[in-house]
Amino acid sequence: MIQRPRQTFWGRFYNSNVFIILLSIFLIFSLFKVGKELVKRHTINQEINDLNKQLTAVSQEKDKLKDLISYLETDKYVEEQARSQLNLSKPGEKRIDLTTDQENQLATTQNGEEDLANWRKWFNYFFAENL
């Protein structure tokens, strides 16, 4: 008879079903943890992309505001505001206001001229004002 060498405790343990079951449990646990980390990494990458998009939008808004500030500091803007809000004009320049505002409309309706026929308005314009 051939004698087989006797296996040690660890040799028998490695060849047993208990070791395979423990190794399978460890493998499943490891795969679970790796999957969890991959999901976490994916969500973090999405947040980074969203923040980069927000950063781009904010930097574009910042550039627009810088352009607006530089425009507001120019003499052209100051002149436009002086003309429109303060009704100022350059020396030798005549100003004509063709806009109709509510005050002028209220004044004409209070005088009753708007209810008159067009021919009556012309008549009053040429003849009634001269009297």
C-alpha cells in the first residue's frame, strides 16, 4: 500500500467546503463594497459636472456684468442719461420730444378736444386760436 502523506490542518482547511463558503462570502461582500463605491463615485462625478456648469454660467454672468460696468463708466452712457432723464442737450442743439406721455393725453381729454371731429380740430387750430 502506498501511504499518502498526511495533510496539515491548513492543508485540510484549504481543501474543505467551509473555506470555499467563507471565500465566497468574502467575495460577495467585496463586490458589494466595490459596487457601493462605484455608485458613490458616479454621484460625485455628476455633482462635479453640475458645479462646473454652474461655474461656467456664473463666469459668463460675471463677464456680462463687467461689460455692463465698463459701459456704465463711459462718457457715452453719461451723455445718454443726461439727455433722457435730465432733458439736457448740447449747446446749440435743439431738442424735440415726439413721445406722447400720459400727462399730454390727459390734458387733451380734459379740454374735450379729443371728442371733436377732425375737421373741427383743424378749424379750431387755424381760426379759433387767432381770435
